[in-house]
Amino acid sequence: MVGLLSSLCLSLWSGLIALGFVSLYFLFVKHDPNTKDNKSLPHGSMGWPLLGETLAFLRPHKSTTMGSFLQQHCSRYGRVFKSHLFGSPTIVSCDHELSMFILQNEEKLFQCSYPKPILGILGEQCLLVVVGDVHKKLRSFALSFTNICKSRAEYLNSIDKLATSMMESWEGRNEVIMFCKEANKITFNLMVKQILSLEPEDPRTSILLKDFLTFMKGLVSLPLYVPGTSYAKAVKARARISSTVRAIMEERRKGGVGLVKGDFLDVLLSSRDINDKEKVGIVLDLLLAGYETTSTLLAMTVYFLGHAQKALKQLKEEHHGIRKEKQKGEPLNWEDYKKMEFTQNVINEALRCGNIVKFVHRKAIKDVNFKGYFIPSGWKVLPVFTAVNLNPSLHENASEFNPWRWASQETGKNVVPFGGGVRLCPGAELGKLEAAFFLHHLVLNYKWRTKGEDYPVAYPYVEFKRGLPLEIEPIETKLEEL
């Protein structure tokens, strides 16, 4: 979750820098925190006097590639280089060892550090931006949500129900299905059900979804608070979402025992360790992660399978075997999920190839020497996950979608899909679980192909340029009915 949020928010700065974010370039070039160590700074370029290299760094490219900026800089300067990005002198790490070192030394040598405009749109209590003990406290609640969901049959049944209901709505529709929109809808409905006990038909669900659409547009827009701009609309949309959540909280409190739902909001309301502002922030974090991260994973997996018939065939065989052991119409359970070994390989490979999270923001809080490189205290540090996931020295034929490579335990050690260390995405397992259950029903009952050309693009957040339009066709004899 956190990794994705960071990827989404970074594009805010392309607009700021386009306006000429005021910084003194010569200070960055001549910055000399420690003269004797300055010679060991990584090589690189600080770019233009005012703009640095941020616009080039954020230039859209296929998410299945590193992009021209990183390819050119790694070729010229090596896999660790200096730059001037987002208004700060920066060390960019495309090196696996250094990136893992950064993630594993959170709050010791490095600290989460995002541009200030993000606070205006995500809020100061967002899990993405808080640090230290506050982060530990809020993250513990996010982890408890994950553990509660995994242990509840109701949650697993909800995935089954929402997936089959959505797919049934496709039948008889001759038009092309915009899959990204469908994936957003199912993941959002699932999250509001588990967190707030809101059903898809509840008017508040559609209101929240509408506000989230406005919110998401603002995350990738010019961060200028002027009435009518996408950024201003997003800030207001977040305020409305917060108000809706607070109203539900007050409704629960006034209703007493009679309005106890057994959902995650009840867990939050029963806690005295966090205040209402933090509770609302946790709900928004979970809703945002469930809405965006998992839906992008679904779209990415469906996209790759549509171009990998051999993998699709083996995936069908695995799910056919699971369905044969169950009664007709019987929902999937946790034991079924544990049998989906090749499914996990497919999902992991989609994460590796698709690179939902391109990089995250960190800052050195002490002078650091690592592998002969000097990183001055106060400098930004960007671990680039895409560079690790697509490194040909770590992955044979790195650009190829090959789920079978995950038979090797070494593959998992050399992939960074959801961050790492104390900021490893707490909802990563739930995202995979939802994707696996959705794929179960999809591959057994339908075949699909992309209508025209479409592919995932990093902005640096990831989206499909055309929304992944699919032609869906039911399988004449549905395998789960055999």
C-alpha cells in the first residue's frame, strides 16, 4: 500500500517544477557537507539550474521497462548516481544491495521523506508520510486489518460473491469491457464492505467512489490550490470522504450495541490508543490502497495472461483441479488459496514485470558510506524498484513474462514489488489473495482478448493508457460446472 501511494504522489512535483520550483542550483552542485568524502559521491548530473532532472525522470514510459532516463543514466554513470530531483540533491539507487540497505535501515540511517504538497492532499496522518513511533502505531492497525480479513470466512465469501456478480453482469453485453474500471469497482466495493459494512447498493458507497475518483485525479495533477483545479477538487473530495467516515463513526457511537457491525471500523472505535483524526486517516489509507493497488494488480495480471497462452493453460488446469474437489457453487476458502501455487507465481511475475511501484522517497538522516559511495546527511535517496525487478544480471530474460522462474527461491530475493523493511506494504497479502480468487472465476468461465493495443504506463504511478478494453466471451461449457 505505502509503496503504491508513494508512486502515485510523486507526479505532483512535475507540475511544481514546470512552474519553476525555486532552488539554487549552484548550492546543490557545490554542496560539500564533508570535503574529504565529497570525492566519493556517485557520479551524475544535476540537470538544469532550476528544473534539475525531475521532468526527465518523470517522463512517462512503459512500466515494463526502466524508461530512457534510468537506462541512459545507468549506462553513463553506473547503477548508483547523483541527480537533482524534486527540488533536492538526490542519490538514485538502481543497485539491489544499496536499495535493500536503505529499506532495512529505516529510522536508523534513512527516513521516509515526501514533498510537502502531498500533506495537503493525503493529510498529515497518512501512513505514507508519518514517521517514527506514529508510523509504528498506525501501521499496527493496518496489519491487524490484514490479519482479521484473512481469518474471516465472510471476507473470503465477499470476494467470491463480488467477483461472480461482476462477471455475470458481463454476459449479454456485446460492448467492450473497460477492465480497469471494473477492477476498481470490485476492489473498492470489497474494501468498503470490510471496513465500513457498506454494501455496493448503499448510496454512500457510490458517493465515496465518486469522491475517490476525484481524489485520484488530484494525486496526478498540478499541485496548485486554485478553485476549479484538479488539485483543489481533490483536497475537497478528501474532506468529504473524511466527513462521510466521521458521520458513520458518530452513527455507530450513538447507536450503541445495536449498531455493532463486526467490521474493522468497530475495531478502530474500540481502541483508545488513537484519536478520531488518526482513525479516519487509517480508514482512508486502507480504502485508497484497496481501491488502487489491488485493482492495478488485477489489471496487470489479466494483461500479461492475455499474452501468455502457455501460462494461462497451466493456470486453468490448477483452478480446474481445485474446483473439482468442491461442491457446485461452494465458495473458495483459505485452504483453496494455499493450493494456488502456480497462481502465486503468475501474480508475482505480474508484479515483477509490471512494476506497480517504481520507487519510493527516502532521506539520509546521517552521513552514510556504502560500497564505496558517500551519501551526505540531508540528501534525498530514491531506491528504484523497477531497476531491480528488470535487472538482467538478476533475472534471465528479464523483460519476459515467465511465471516458472518463481520455482527458484532466488527470484523472490531479487524482486521488490511492495517496498521493504518496516514500511513493507501491510496489505500485500490481501491484494494477492483477492487477485487469486478473482482469477479463479475468470479463467474457468471466460476467455478474453485486448481490444486494440494497450499497455501499462508509468507516470510514475501505473495505469493503462486506454483503460484495458477487453472483449469478453463466456466459455461454452464452464469448467466450474463440470
